[in-house]
Amino acid sequence: ARRSPQKAGGGGDAAAAAESAADAAAEAMTKLRLSPSGEGGEGGAAALPAPSFARAAGDLQSSGALSREKVLRFATGIAAVLMSDGTIDYLASLPPEAMPARCIALQREYLEHCGIEQEHGCAELAKVPQQFGGDSEVLGAFRGFQQACRGAVQSAIMTRARGGGGMGGGGGG
């Protein structure tokens, strides 16, 4: 996860939210046994385990708008997870037609990791561009999440075409 420099003025909340999102991504990658660079530990193309996330403690948010902090945590965290080499290698081990559905399932599971009920989170995420239309940080993180959704499947398909296993296509701009 890249961290943008803090903007002059009231950026303290934004910096704290970004730090929280980066921490959430690091925590998720730890649960996936990945380093921050996205390099997996052991394994290869054979029988790769599906990424999984611990559900948040307590009740999940099932009503009301998502807070800015939750949107940033989700968008930044899941983008980092989706583009990690471990996730791309996992996706590459699946039939290509199953990759998009598995990416969606990972996103839904990550919502609960962030404390958001899946159906409610999906409905609220659809509102992010309107709800946070003037917030360039949230919109940027949301665009990054959307690009990671596409990029993870594309990278997994390329990894599969190269023979799968090893390093995924998690690098790039």
C-alpha cells in the first residue's frame, strides 16, 4: 500500500485513516502469510489455500452509511490483498472462469473483516462515488480498489498462461 504525503491543513484525520487502512492491509496480509511486498511464504501452484480473513469482533454494521474510515480501510486493504502475489497465485490455480467470482467472494469476506455485513456493504459501496464525491482521497482509494479487482484477474490469467506458481503479477504501477 502506498502512502501519499499528508496534505497541509486539516489532514490529521486523513493521515490517521490512511495509517489505519495501511495497518489493516498489513494485518490481512499477515493472516494470508504474506510479506508487505506480497511475496508468499511456502507453496507454489499446487493446492494453494484460499485467502481467508478473520471476521471482526462484535456486531457487523448492517445499516447506515459507511464511515469514511471504513471505506478507506476496506478499499485500501482489499486492493493490497487482491494484488498480492499470494492472492494472484491462488487465483491462477483456479479455472479462469472461476477467478472473477472468487475475487468477489474475497471482497465480501473482507467486508466482514472490516466490520461490515456483506449485503449492506455491497449496497453501500455502490454509493461511495456519490457519498464521497468531493473527497479525493476516498475516491482515489475506491478507484484503486476497482482497478485491483480487474488487475488481480488479469494478472492471474497471465500467471496461469506462464505456467502458474511462483511469483504472481502483483508488481506494477
